[in-house]
Amino acid sequence: MVLLGTLVNGLCIIVGSLIGRFLSRIPDKMKSTVMQGISLVVMVLGLQMGFKSGNFLIVILSIVIGAVLGEWWELDGKLNSLGLWVESKMGASHKGNISQGFVTATLIFVIGAMAIIGALDSGIRGDHQVLFTKAVIDGFTALILTTTLGIGVLLSFVPVVLYQGLIAIFATQIDRIVPNELMDMFINEITATGGIMIFAIGLNLSGMIKIRVANLLPGILVCALIVTGLYFYHQYM
């Protein structure tokens, strides 16, 4: 079954989030310390991913152009409005948690080599081991994030399943059409660009600064276009 690894990954996120929801009633002082610890880990993770870039100019252009597009489209405001609407339907007591939890968890779960390589392995070879490993990691991460960011973390299973599922379904075509060199470059630069956004999330969680991370999300698409353009430019020039 091509989607087995992806479905298990989504299920682990749901289960981890639900368990974390039950553990969310911890004292505020403890929750604050846990949040600070999570923010430090997220910042280190973002930096580690950011250093994957082979050409940091690509990351800079992706972030800058992505930020312009995000501000133009007002993604952060629209996502917050969606989060408030969901909260009103769910009767959530802490406003803003759903949108913050959703964006934070989605970036952490989707960006990175494991999501792409694992989905390709599932689709091409029927090997789900990478996604099974990712599922366990994501499940525990979802549990921890939900204790502080709320049930919005659970909703991140939707983009994770869609993203990895599409890659798995079209894995054979992707493997045949996309050269290995382009795929490696794509993974490295997307990981690095996403890592910068994850570092920004860590700063937000720490309370040091407020960055509209959702408005940076178009940078992922910009990065993919730049990498593809550069690859074919070097191939034919």
C-alpha cells in the first residue's frame, strides 16, 4: 500500500496531539518553562537545517521574495482569522493557539529530507521504514507541542498527509522525470529555507520577538522555482 507510511505518520500526529491535550492542564509556571525549552530546541533545529544550504543566496532570495508575497497576500492575517473561526466552532478557550500551533507543527513536520525521501521510498519501493521512523518522532513532537500550543497542532496532520501522500503517489513519475542532482539540490535548499522559518518560530515561542512566519511560507515555493531554474540554466548554458 503506497500510502501506508503517510497514513501512519498522520495517525501518530493525531494520537500524540490528543495525548498532549490531556496533559495540557499543567501549572502555568511549568508550562512557561516547557515552552522556553521547546523554543530553544526549535531554534537549534532551525539552525541545523539552515546550514544544509549549498548556496545561501538561494535561501536569502527565497525568504525575501516569499516575505513580499506573503505580506501582499496577507497570509498571516487570513490564517489567524481561520484559526479564530475554528476556535469559535470548537469552543477553544485560548484564542490564537490554533493558528500558531498549526503553522508551527506543519513546518516542523513537513520541512526536511525525511518527508520527501520517506514518501519517495514508499511510492517507488514500497519501503515505509523512513516514514515509520518519522511518524514516531512526529508523534512525540506533537505531544509536546500540544501541551503548550493547543489543539491546533493536531490539524497539521492534514498538510502532512496531503504533501507526503502526493509525493508517494507520484513517486515513480518524479523519480523518472527529476534528475538525482536536481532532487538533492531541491531537498537541501528547501530544508535550509524551511529551517530559517523554523528558527523564526523558535524566536516567537521564546517571546523574544514576534515574526509573522506564515507570511514567509511562499518562500518555499520561491525556493523550488529558483532551484529548478538554476539547474536547467547550468545544464543548457
